[in-house]
Amino acid sequence: MRSGEIRYLCWNKRNGILTKPNLILGNGEIRESAEGETTEYVFLHEESTFSVEHIHPKKNGMPNYYFVEVTDRNQKKSTWKMEQLPIPKYLESLS
């Protein structure tokens, strides 16, 4: 965002990005590894912690990897590997 705030928005799989997000988290914190291999975006929401980890490619042309981890108040963790989807044709002119 222009204000510098880090936000995380997500949609249920059946919804498109032109619909209202199902979850909006704000006031994210950025944590980078010392070697620059990973960047983690951490958000607090109610009694849970949401972490989005970006693993940077070691070489040009290699894929980026993204993981989302949710830790609840009982320290139970759920983790998902995210897939990078292509930008829809109707949004290509905005990128």
C-alpha cells in the first residue's frame, strides 16, 4: 500500500480476485533471513498468527515458493503450499 502498511488478502478458491476478499489482514511485519533466502510476512488476527513465507529462487529462472502457515491459540499449526497463478488477461495491462 502507499502508506507502507503490509496487508494480506485472500479469497476462497471458488471466488475470483474481482470479488471482495474473504480475509483481509493488516499491519504485517516483515522478517528477512540473514542470507536473504527467505522473506516472511507475519500477521496477527484474533488469537491466530498468519505467516506467509516467500522462498526466493537460488538462480534466475527458478521458481519462487510461497507457504502460508496459521498458528492458533493452542500452537496448532496448519501449513499450505501456494501456487503462483498467471495474471488474468483482463489484468495484464495493469502489471
